[in-house]
Amino acid sequence: MIEVSIPATTANLGCGFDVLGMALDIFYTVRVQTIKENQYIIRNRGEGERYLPEDERNLFFRTIKKISKWKNFPELGLEVEAFNQIPVSRGLGSSAACISAAVATVNELNGRALSIEEMIHFAAQIEGHPDNVIPAMVGGLTVAMKNGEQIHYQKFPFFDNIHLVACIPEYTLSTEEMRRILPSDYSREDVIFNLSRIAYLVGSIFRQDREGFFTALDDAIHQPFRGQKIPGFFEVRGYLREKGMGEAVISGSGSTVLLMLRDPITTSGKEKISELFAQKGTKDLIIKNVNWQNQGIRVKQL
Ligand SMILES: Nc1ncnc2c1ncn2[C@@H]1O[C@H](COP(=O)(O)OP(=O)(O)OP(=O)(O)O)[C@@H](O)[C@H]1O
Ligand SMILES: N[C@@H](CCO)C(=O)O
């Protein structure tokens, strides 16, 4: 039996729309054993357990089958125990984790026949968002770049003196819908706004310049539009800025809001954040400290 574990990811990090992503210490873990050919059983525990399919319609098996076909690998029957800590459709890369786990499983069951570049290529093709898939697979904070069919990336460590807090609402948002609400054209001014910030942000990460990082997080491409669908986002961000506490960004396409803080959040800080969200109608909210992860795929033989 093998165990594969993949971290959640937060894509975009403000100005890095479709480019930046970072692995977090929330995991999707599968224990996989081969069984009779053509049998596919998955038992889901944790997030999504009430509604994720437990047969071959599950994204995990759909991914396994696609890759086995592309690569001409034998179609093995599989029995899987899945443990999911990543809330689904909340902008924390749950589908990227599930797809990456399937890709890593296929690789492991076929004598590690795939390179990391191939694994990223397949996973990104199925998931559609390399900014989630790359950090899920390699960990850290990553910059994704597409060049035709090819995907390139750079990986950096994040800051150990920025405290991350995920504010995870009960409601879900579909990535597809949250992409549809974005404009198809942007002014030159907005493009330069984001280009300058992403360059400055990556430079600040490279130099571990925390204040430079906070200065450059803002965005004109997606947050002004998506923020309107996440009641409380603008108010919480405004509060953190006003108090000098840090910044807030929309994680992936939402609904999660990721706080990036200079100091660890206090109990009263959490209460204030809950209150700001509640005033805008978001009442069922999980506020959770999270950490960035330097490792992506983990595989164990059990
Ligand atoms: N752990 C999982 N197991 C099986 N299917 C999953 C799992 N996670 C996500 N999915 C599938 O992917 C869909 C959610 O994809 P979506 O891209 O909207 O959300 P997400 O990956 O959680 O968030 P985001 O991509 O915005 O970070 C679900 O409806 C489900 O079909
Ligand atoms: N960069 C993608 C990530 C989707 O999770 C988006 O924001 O739409």
C-alpha cells in the first residue's frame, strides 16, 4: 500500500493572478492499494465526504484513467482511503491536490516513470491552473509561466515572519463563475499597475523584504471584481491596513480570504475579523492559522 499526501494551495497572492501560488499545511491524503482490474473504490473522509463520489466518477480516478491512457500504462483496479482536510470549492486548491495526488499515485504505481515536469504538465492540463498545481507538487511559493505547451516555474521560500490566517466561509464559489465575472480587457494603466507590483513582490520575496512585500500585494485584475462576491473582504482588508496589521488577499478565486499579518493574530483580533465578516452577512466562518509548506508531494510505502 502507498500513501500520497498533497498540500492545499493559495493561488494569486494579490497581484499575481494566474501566476503566483503557495503551498499551505492543510492536506489531501490517499492510501492506495491495487485490487482486481476494473474495480475502483474510494472512501472519502473529511471535507466533502457527504457528496464526493465514491466510485470511478471521482476526480481522483478520472485523473488516473486519463494519464494511464495517455502514457499507455496498464489500468489497475484501485481501492483508496481518502482523508481530506482541504475545504472544497473554497479557493484552497482542493481539486489541484486531488489531481496531483492521482498523478503522483500513477507515477508511483508505474515504477516512477514520470519526470516532475511531466507530472506538472499532466496535472495542469487536467486542472487548468498551473498556479495551483505547481506549488501542490513542488511546495513553496512558486511563479508559473506557460510558453506554448511548456510550463516553467521558479520556487522560493516564503517569509517566516508573516503570519497567515485563512478565513474560510461556509459558502462555495465556482472558479469558472469567478473567472466569468472578470473583464476581458484591461487598460494599460491597470496592466502596468499589476506588472510593477508582481515584479516588486517577487523581488521583495527574493530579498526577504517583508515591508516591500506588503507594499506590492495590491491588484487591479481580479480582486476589485471578485471582492464584490465575497462580502466583508474589502472591510477586513481596510481594517488590517488601517491598524497596520498587514494585508488580506482572496485565495484563488475565493471564497477563502487569506490574511497576511505582521504579528500572530490574537483572540480579540479573530473576534474583530469575524464581526467584520458577520456585519456583511458572512456568519459561518472558520478562522484558522496556517503555515506555508516547503514540500509538495509526499509518498510513503506502508
Ligand atoms: N478531494 C477531492 N476529491 C474529489 N473531487 C474533488 C476534490 N476536490 C475537488 N474536487 C472536485 O473539484 C471540484 C471543485 O473544483 P474547484 O476548482 O471549483 O474548487 P477548488 O479546487 O476547491 O478551489 P480552487 O481551485 O478555487 O482553489 C469539486 O466540485 C469536485 O468535483
Ligand atoms: N488563478 C486561478 C486559480 C483558481 O483556483 C484563478 O484565480 O482563477
